[in-house]
Amino acid sequence: MTAEWVDVIAGAEVTTAPRGVVVDGHHLVVVRLTEDGPPVAFGGRCPHRLVPLAAGDVVGGRLRCAYHGWEFGADGSCLEIPSLGPAATAPPRAALAAARCREEAGRVRVLAADLAALPAQPAAAAPDGGGPGVLTNEDPALARAWHPVAFATELGSAAEPSRVTLLGREWTVWRDVAELRADPVPYGLTVRWGLVWLAPAEPLVPLFTEPDVEDAAFVGAWLRPAATPAPAGFVADNFLDVAHFPFVHAGTFGAGEEKIVEPYEVVAEPDGFRSTQVQWFDNPEDPGVAAGLRPLRQRRRATYVYRAPFQLLLRLEELDAGAVKTILFVMRPESLTSTVVYTKMLLRDIGGVALPGGAVVASEVAYEERVVGEDLALQAQLGLTGLPLVLRDELHVRADRLGVALRRALAAFVESAQR
Ligand code: FES
Ligand SMILES: [Fe+2]
């Protein structure tokens, strides 16, 4: 029997810019690893966090994933996981499934048997979110939580109520003299940190008290709310992730970040967890650097705090320069394809000034919006409707302890909501 080859794409369309194609329902990435090299084809998603490899690039003859920079060779084997360092060996499951290619008469074809053997699209990419084991923005369990629906200052009156989408439903929310009201009538409405929060049903987890101290002692400022097509679970994972800094944030702060993620602890707390890591970073903003008092390369203590399902906080203490920046990060899961992200910065001792003035705050906010924008640009290419809660549906490495803790906390949250 002669081997059967399936036509995929014109050879002229295959370059060193990875290209996603769908053939007979199979999602592939097709690319040349050198300018004039032969085309290679792999299953379309990175085994780590299921990011489409078409979002990646080619570096040094290898296909590199856009999110954490894992590098793959011509046979699909994973040759480098930057967070583990160059000496580490990638786990076998990190390899991509490869489909043998042939280029003839201007067309690229792949071996039919290899195409058929490619992994199916993950359940988390199903248009309806793929069922149990995947947390979507419309999971019924999320009714048992507080969700931010509007800035308190922007809430309309009964005559002009605010209309919001939450968990796939439309709600109207308004202020009736001093009272908050919503239709349909939810279990609860409250104001915290300048946001109006709505709990459709009795919440399993209270709003955390973590940012409260900072709220009084720091200068606070909100970023413009941002919309992303990624599910809130993925966005939360992205917030807790350190290993993507050098790749996704190369245009802002990431270029000076350490690629290797040293082992760190995650400490369980009621309804969530906390993790503290000391990191090296470049601090060009520190006036002490220009004055020759301190080196550019400095230490920073990063403390992540998480409460289920989507309350997050990152406190960055610059150990050498003394500045403290806290980022409060909360989300509204709107629908299967939309999440609204609210980010508040709480600032102290920036540039040696206890309470930073308006210009400093404005520039910090603008910078953070650029940083968030880099994450959103990757999320826009994701094509996932949910976050896998079953650990073997992705591939976790040492740097992912926070991500693993997140999936476990969310799985426990969903389970208690179902009880
Ligand atoms: S390296 Fe591909 S998703 Fe992490
Ligand atoms: Fe990021």
C-alpha cells in the first residue's frame, strides 16, 4: 500500500513565521525552521498551557512558543524549557506530535496517518467549554462568588441603570438613593475598593481583606478595565505566572528578567494560597541608580495572594530601592468568550517619595496598562473557552507551582459549589 499524503498549503505560504492551519478537522502548525529549509508540521498547541504555536516564532532553527519560550526541534522534541535552565531535560510529554511533510510542485503535504494521529483539540478549546474538568466563564459554580460589575462612581440611577453581562446572563444594576439594586435580584450587592460587587447566589468565599491596609496607606489608581476573550481562569493563571515575563513582556520590563524560575513555596490558606518569591530585576526607574547609589540590578520580593475564584493580588517590594507596588487584580467572567479585568495599583515610596504625586501615579498606571496589554495580545490568540482543572490535560513544570495550586483551588471551589 502506498502512503497517502494530504494536501495542506502552498509551499510559498510556509515561512519562518509559524502558520496555523486546519486540515480535515486537525489543527496544525506549519513552519520552516530555517529560511530555505523544508517545511515541518506539528499539532497546533503547546503541551504546556495549550497556547497555539502559530503565535510563536522561530529562533535559532527551533520553533519557540510565545508564552514561556519552550523550544521545539524539527522532530517535535522539546529542546529547551527556559524556566528550568539550559541544562535541564524536558519531560517526554513536552514533545510535539509531528506529521511528516513533503513539498512537491509548490504544495506542502503531510502523511495522512500522521495527521490522523495528531492529538485532538483539547476540551478547553470546545466552543461550549468542553464539559466537566474545564472551568469556563459560565460554569454554574461561579454563581457562588462575588464578581465586580462596575465602578461605584459610574453606577447609574434607576432611570439609567448599568447593564452588565455576568456568567452568560444580562443584569441591570443601579443605585436607588443609598441602596444598590439589581435585576434579576441577586443574593448580594456590596461596594469594596471602589467597585460594585454582585453575588448571584450565596458566596462560598468572602472578599479578601488583603488589600485593605494598602488601600488606606498607599496612593491607589485604577487602570482602565480591559476586555479579553480568554476565560477568567486562564487570565488568573497568567497573573500568577512568572515564567512568561522574558517572552510576553520583552517590550516592557521582561527583557531584564531572569529566565530561570528558582523553586518557590506555595502556602495554602483558607479558600486560596500565598507565595513569596525573591526575584532579580532591572530597576531603571529608581533615582538611586542614576545617582550611583545603587546598581541597576536589584532584588524584589514578590508576594502573590489568591482567593477563589478570581481575587488576586501581587505585592512587589523593591528590597534595595524601598518602593512598594501592590497590584489588585479582579475579574468579571462575562461569557464563554469574554472576561473584564479590573486592575488597581497601590503605590508607596516610588522614587523615594512616600506618597507619589499625580504625575508619578499616571506614569505607573500607563506603564502597567502597557504590561497588561502585552498579556491581552497573547490572550487574543488563545482560542480557549476554559481552563483545564485536570492536571494531566496540560504539562506542569517546577515554575508552575502557583498554576497547579490555582487549578486545585478552583477544582475545590467547583466541588464545594456542587455540594
Ligand atoms: S511554553 Fe507554550 S504555553 Fe508555556
Ligand atoms: Fe503577564
